[in-house]
Amino acid sequence: MADLFDNKNFPPLKNDRVLKAARGEDVDRVPVWVMRQAGRYLPEFRKIKEDNNADFFKMVQTPEICCELTLQPINKFDLDAAIIFSDILVIPQ
């Protein structure tokens, strides 16, 4: 099972600031992430929703849309981590 999470299976990190801080290692600045990163406040979010005629569940259940929405804030702001676009509401569904 440990081999499953071996770093050789993943591309090199572009930013490991959050992981270093979590391990108590020195970082060049405090890592930043926003709990509600993706959302209606982003014009790009509204465009994806409109272009795909997508309700919330379609957006979280379509990997390409979910990936795009997860990365939008990372591409727009100087953040150090992404919050995967989803919601607790998908569990009971």
C-alpha cells in the first residue's frame, strides 16, 4: 500500500509550501488557501456553468468541469493550495 503513495507516481510539486508548513518546516511565507475558492464570484465559473448548461451536481460529477473549477482560483490568485470543487451535498445523493 505504501508504494501506492510513493512520490515516483506523481509529477514534481510546483509548490509544497502548505505541506512544509504542515510538517513544521520553515517556509518563505505563510501558505494561503481559501476555503471557498471556486464559486459564483468568478466570471470564469459562471461561464463554465452557462456553456455546459450545468447545475451544481453536473459540475461536480463531470471530471473535466470539476478540474477546471478547482484550478480557476489557482490560476487567478496567488494561492498555495487548491480545494477540490465539491460539496458535502454529494454524499447523500
